[in-house]
Amino acid sequence: MSVLIQNGLVPVAEGYETTSIHLEGDRIVAISPDLQTADVCIDATDKLILPGFVNAHTHSPQIWQRGLIRPLPLELWLADVFDAASSSNLDELYWGAVSTAVETLLSGGTCIMDHVLLPWNQELEAAATVAQAYRDVGIRAFIAPLMMDEPFLAGLPRGRSRTSQPYPRSTADILALMESIIQQVHHPSTGIQVAVGPTGFHRCSDALLQGYAELSDRYNLCRHLHLLETQAQKLLAQEKYGESAVHHLQQLGFLDHRTTLAHAVWLDDRDLEILANAQSTVVHNPLSNLRLGSGIAPILKCRKAGVNVAFGCDGAASNDAQDLLEALKLGTILHTLTEPDYRHWLTPRQTVQMAALGGAKGVNLADQIGTLEVGKKADLVMYDLTNLSLLPRTDPIRSLILGRPTHVVEAVWVDGTQVVAKNQPLKIDRQTLHHHLLTHRQQGQQVQFQTIHQVEPHYRSLLPDFVQLDP
């Protein structure tokens, strides 16, 4: 079926132009103001059309912990998150993914990287459940099962001396499990891919990271992990390796053009040079970085060094939302505090490019999505410029990125299929989703936060070391 989106506004080098976009199957086949006919014609007058954004880092099960975790630094916040996590409820896992996908679509995203913690001993069924949720909503998705082979305390400086218990699953078993998930769930032709997703160097052995890199090469998978999110992780890298975590990952062969690194707050100039040479991507998560007190990622330095940058919402336990436009606004204006020369501040158009093409590069799809071009996949979003939150009409992209847009996504196409119309998802019943979220058990009244009492004294002993670090 062919679709003609007529008389929409698209950005060009010198402002905007009104044009039409012809979709045939899953592709953009023509862009011109003179297009006239198709099987379906959609009037895009007073609409802005942009390529879909990539939500390049999130954790969909954390939807159930939205508003539950008090303000804490990452290492203490994690203790509460682990206590609050559901252990084996696949129904919650499904609706958490559905909710994350819907919120991403309704804030301009057409693709998602889900660094998902799967229930113990149910990983295969759980990964298939998450994949089904994303298929049902119609979003393009990468599922990166979050795994580790070292215990919780090993992720803290001087923490290894405080734990003698080995991780309850061997590295070889984890790699075998990961390969089984790949074989069962990885179906690129359907828009659902698997990525290898070690939690990060802080709780993963070299053997696991190298094993993941080998799986990535064997199946041509993206690689995704947390990197240097906090001062504690920077200290741990020196303790664990005697060198930068970035250099160590390079030596292991983990960094390449398919690697996305969430947060990357505590990078130095040498790290940036390594990441640029490896063509790896930094995923900027400004909301969770501030929510957890992790710091401000050096995004302007990344761009200057030639490092690709994408945007992520992070999970709803550390962001309490999945609104990409909110992340883009903060990620644009935050760096006015880190750079005194205003000529280097991010512009809204640069932010849009990072969220779309930067995200596409991160998930190794820049040849298919991320820009409005003939021949590329039809992953695009139409915004309603008559919406009150985008009025009066001045500069549409500035209003979209710097304003407070509310319910402005008019329509979304993913792989040529329309999945949102009139700000409503078309493939999933929003009332059913609302029912599942509304009737969820009152988790905050049931969780007993105990792990933090084991971790907090040790964490507080590290605080004097943090003040000596430079970001």
C-alpha cells in the first residue's frame, strides 16, 4: 500500500519547506511538493515531520518502580531497585514494555534500546515476552538482556574484599543462555533485534565482556552497557584495572561502531579519543544523571572529539518518565552550564540530529533510519503545530525542543506502518494499558528496603575519595 503525506513542513538547511512524502511499503520513495496520488492520502497541513528518534537507553521493567525510589546516588538507589524488582511476573514484564513503547512513540521515538533485567531462570520466556510486547505496539526495538557475572558489592570500590560469595551462575552458563536468547528472539526482519547487554565493567569479568564481543561478531549484534556513570565507577576502574575503563574495554575488543555506552559521565580526554577512533556512541541520559547526582556528561567535548552522541530516557525508576522530548530539552540547555562560550552551546536542530541520526548510528542502522531521505525506512513522526503548547508559531523545532510540548505527536510511522494517529496508539488498546497500570498492586506499601542498610555504610566511607576526582 502506498501512502502520501501531503503538504507537511520539513526542516531544510535554510529554515523549512512545505513538501509531500510518498511511502511505499516500508520505504520513503519520493519527497517533493508536486506529488499527487497514492492509495492513502494524509493532509499534513500545519504539521511538522521529522525522522523518528531513538530512545537509546532504558529499562522497561522499571515502569513499575516509577515514583517509588527516593532520591539517592546510583549505588544506593540500585539497592532499593533490586529490592523493589518483581521476580517472575511475565505479565508485568509485558505491560512494562508496552508502556515504555507507547510513551516513547508519543514523545517522538520510533526505536528503543531496552537494557532489560529478565527474571532469574525465566530468561528465555521473558525475552520472548518483551519482544512480543514491542511487536504488538509496532515499535522498532533492540532487546539487550542485562547480565553480569560478579556480585553486587564487587561493583563498589573496595567492595570485593567484603564479599566472598561467587556469582550463582558461571560465565560460561551466562554466555550459553545469551546465545539461546539470540537464537530465539533475534529477528531483524520483524524490527526486533537482540543486543548483547552486560551491565557494565563494574560487575562483569573480562571473560564475560570478551564472550559478549565474540557473540556480537558472530551474529552481527549491537553491544550496550553502562559506562562510568558515577565517581565510584571511576575509582573502581583504577582499582580493578590500574587504568581507564575505556582503555581496558578497548584492549578487550569490546568497543566498535556497534557499541553504545550509557551515561559516560566520567570520561577524560584520552577516553574521548579512544571512543572517537572506535566509532562508539555515548548515550546521554541527562534526567537520570541529575536525579541520581551522577554528574553532567561531557557531551560538548564528545562532539568536539568526534564521538557520536545519542539520547536515552533511562528507566522510569531513575527518571520517573519515558518522555524523550523532556530528555531532549534538558540535554540541550544543561550544557550552557559547562561551556562559557555560548557559540558552542547545542542548538535544537543539533539535538534533533543527535536523537535521530545519532541514535540510528548507535544501533547500526544509520543507512536505514535517522533522516528523511528517499530509499530509507519510513520511520517518521508528524507533530501538530496547531497544538496550544506549540503556539504561537515561531520556529517549530525550537518550540518542540525548548518548550513544554504536550500531546503534540499527531502520527507515527514505523517501517512504513502507521502506529499512532491523533496521539493514540493504533495497535494496542490504550484503555487496556491504562487498566493494567491502574490496578497494579500498591508496591510502595509492600517493599521492604533492606539491602541499602548493608551497602550504605561502605558507600559513605568512599565519599572522601570522590571530592578528589575531576570529571
